[in-house]
Amino acid sequence: MTGRKTPGSEPKKGTSTKTTTRRKAKVPGSGRKKGTPNKATAEIKELAREHGPAAIKALAQLLMSADSDTARIAAAKELLDRGYGKATATQEISGPGGTPLQGPVLVMETVPRGSKDDTAAKDASKDT
């Protein structure tokens, strides 16, 4: 076509006209090595650390003088998280009486042909 637009040739609203390109596989050994800090965020972290002591003082002041219980609890939580680390949430899942959970169990038993159990099973299957 020569660039003329015909009815129905335009993409639908909300669809993209971009074509996707295939990503190249990551080359082993390329990229940032483990333990090497990200330079872009390292500067931001350093600037934030400069305000750390003032932020801790502000949280402590909120803890002691905030009018809202919610603000005091939030300040206390933040101070504790920074001083002692965040609490880990553990959850134990068990069955009745603390017994381990057990999934469904399928028990299959072979019955020799012609035995008493075999004829009983055949009779039961005829009834259904």
C-alpha cells in the first residue's frame, strides 16, 4: 500500500502498533557481580542516612507526644524495626490436636480372581 488509510486499517483504540522484539539471552558472567552495590541507589541511600539521626529523634518525639494512638503505634513500630529488626511472622499449620496434616490417601488392594472378595466386588458392581 502507498500510505493511504482505508476504513478498518487503523488499530483499535487501546492497542499498540509497536512490534515486539526478542530479548537476547543473558550472557553468563555479564552484569553487576554479587555484592557490588547499585551506584544509582547508593547515592540516595547515603543522602538518606545523613537524615537518619534526625528521623529517629522525630519518631521518638511522635512516640511520646502524638495525640493519635495510631501515630504513636506507628512511630513505636518504626523505632523497634530499626533498632531490633523487623519481626518475622511464623505460621504453623497442623491438623486436629496438633497432628501433622495428611492429604487424601488412596489404598489399592489386589484380590485374587475367584476369591470370596472378588465375587463380592463383582456382585456389588452389578447393583450400581
